[in-house]
Amino acid sequence: MKRSCVAIVSTVFLSSTYASAWAADLVETASTSGSFKTFLAAAKVAGITDTLKNSGPYTVFAPSDAAFNQLPPGTVNSLMKDKAKLVEILSHHVIPGKVTVAEVKPGKVQTIQGDTVTLKSDNGKVTVENANVVQSDMMADNGVIHEIDAVVLPEK
């Protein structure tokens, strides 16, 4: 009986240790999706991957690779050389807190940069500025990712 209790306690302890060691943050969650290679490369260049890896929580409206491909030719390459502009644009896609699609309340929401984006929710369709959420609620330990179909540019 004593051995059984020790074995059960050891198994529970190891399971919880294993689970926490393999916890996925926003960056890891985005990378496993396969749709955010450009966003992740830009986040690395901009130096915001540390922010997306910390405790958060954050909600990321992440443009897909297809969304970045819709930008005029040369735009992504140009942005990759302008760290300040890249930080501004990427931070415009991240809001504090963990907001699932079901929890979206229409209106202006402050980004981590301090400016605002407008969220709309209509019969299950959620938009952020001019971008549609095409895949939602990709959960990470420190937030949630919603894939969007356009890059949202901050107003000047």
C-alpha cells in the first residue's frame, strides 16, 4: 500500500513537472501553427518576442503569411530594416489581457503600444480594424492568438 501511494504521488509530481516544462507561450503556439512565419520573423527583428513569451496575458491579432503577402511588393523587406516602424506595427496587433472571440466587446481597445484598435463583433464574425479574424482562440499559456487576414496599420 505504501509503495502504491509513493508511486501515485511520484507519477502526479512528474506529470505536473512534465506539463509545465512543455507549456506553450504565444511565440511557441504561433510557430506550431505554421501560418505566422512572417509575423514571427518580424517579431524577432523588432525584439518583441520576449514580450510575447512573458507572463502576459496578451491577445494577439496575428496577420497570417498570406496577409503579409497582400502588402505592396517590397513592404515587408523595407519594414524588416526599420525596427522602430516594425515595433509600432506589430505592437498595434497586441492587446493586454486574454480575450477569446466569444468575449470580444465591440469598441476601441488599447494596444500594448498605447494606441487603440477598433474591434467589431457581428453574429460570430469578429474584425479588428479592416481585418477579419479567420481562425480564432489559439490558446497559449500566456494568452490567445487570433489569425487575421490583413496587416493592421496604425493611424499616423
